[in-house]
Amino acid sequence: MTTLISILMPLYNKAEHLHETLASIDRQFTASLFRVELVVVDDCSSDDGVEALGRFRWSNDAIAVRLFRNDVNLGPADSYNRAFEESSGDCIVPLDADDLLTRLSLWRRYRALLDSPGTDWVSGNVLVIRHDGRIKPGKEMVLPVAASAEMPADRRRLIRGMIDGSIYIPGGQALMIRRRVLGERRWPRGMRSSQDTALVLGLLAGGYNHLHITDYVAVYRSFSECPERSLLGQSIISGRKAADYRIIKAELGPLLSLEEQELLDGVVRRFETHPSRRETPALE
């Protein structure tokens, strides 16, 4: 029986880049190894993203599209959770509606899971599209080791490094996760900006077996260096991230050591005291 891979895609005002994203899915190498379902959850978009999805002409007959709509805006984490609940795939790939998959993205990650039956989730490396349209290598995982219950020291090292920024594991669009894992460990509810980090930390803290491959499997669209980003915008983002890391601590607290919880508290304080927050007191 052919494996089904579910791509989960929250959609919120991404019409401008959606065609590129869909095209990168359409050109995936699937052969006869697997089929793909794209599960889109429209999160009350105000642009024509849903219409753009309907206008796209698919050429890969191994891909099916399913569209759902939220009654109210829930944010990316809850929209990912709904997409998962509506999906049927054996393997799950999160994908933001403005990011891209490389040509062999699904095949590389699926083969890694196929060749390693004890692996629960796979991550790969990402490229980055800058605000000016240039593509550059993204941050790569600097400690490509397996993380499992049998290797607690390495797993704890990965968790601490993910929190303090010394270790990076690409998330979101770079992941492929076995369905049974997400049945136990989802995106924390209510998160607005750090859901990828929360998911990776949850997978590590939960002891799920991890394999990192060095292939570039996705292209992430970054606006963090955009010179037009205002001080007010930076302040809002910092406030959201502080709130999101509080959610991460509340969600994962029982699985984290005291040291790891204290590191999360430090991250919250850094976002709360970000210079942009101090210079926009009207937001408080």
C-alpha cells in the first residue's frame, strides 16, 4: 500500500507568495513511493489566497488538495493542529504558505524515515530567501546527533542549546514526523510566532527519536532583516515572542529540568526588555 504524506499548511494573507509555494509542492519527486495530500486551513484571510489556491493548476496527479476554513482567526499553532486533525497521512510535513520545498524534499525525508524504522522524526537543512529576494544558506544544525531516551545526555544538550541559541535544529518546513508522534505531541495552543521552536522542543523533551539529514529540503522566506520593519513592529514581535515562550514553559514544564526552565525564563526576560519595547512605552 502506498504511503500517504500530509503537508499541513495554515493560510493567512499569503496570496502574494502562494503560487510559488504550490509550484514547489507540485514538482516534488514522488514516483510510486508515496502520495501527497495538501491540507490547507484558511485562518480568516482578508486577501484572495483561497481563490489563488483554487486557480492553481496541478500537474502531479499524486497530490490531492483539501481546504478547510476557521470560523475565527486562531493563529498558526492552532491552525496547524486543526490541519493535523483533518489529515490522514502516515507522515506529516508542516509548511508555511510562503515557504518552498526543494525538488527532492519529501523524497529525501521519507527515505530517511524508511531506512531508519526507529526514527520518529527527521529534520533537514534550509535555505533562506532574504527580503531583497536573494537566496542564501540558512543556519544548519551544528550538532547532528541522534536524540533519544537511550541518549539522555545528548537530548538534554540539544534542549538547552535550542533554548539558549547555541544549537539550531531547523523546524517547521524542514521536518517530517510520523503520525503517531503528533497524536501525542502537538503545537501548543495559542502560539502566534514561535510554534516551530515549540514543536521541536516538545519532540526533544518527549524523547522521540530524531535523525538530521544534511540535505537542503526547504526554502524559508525571512523578513527579519527587512529595513522597512518599524520599531513598533519589532516591539510587537518581541511581545509576542515573550508570550509564546511563557506558553512553551507552561506546556513543557513537566518534561524540562529546572535548569532548562530557568533558561526559558531568561529568554522571556530578553524579549520583554528588548530595546524596541523600552522605546515604545505606549504599548505597555
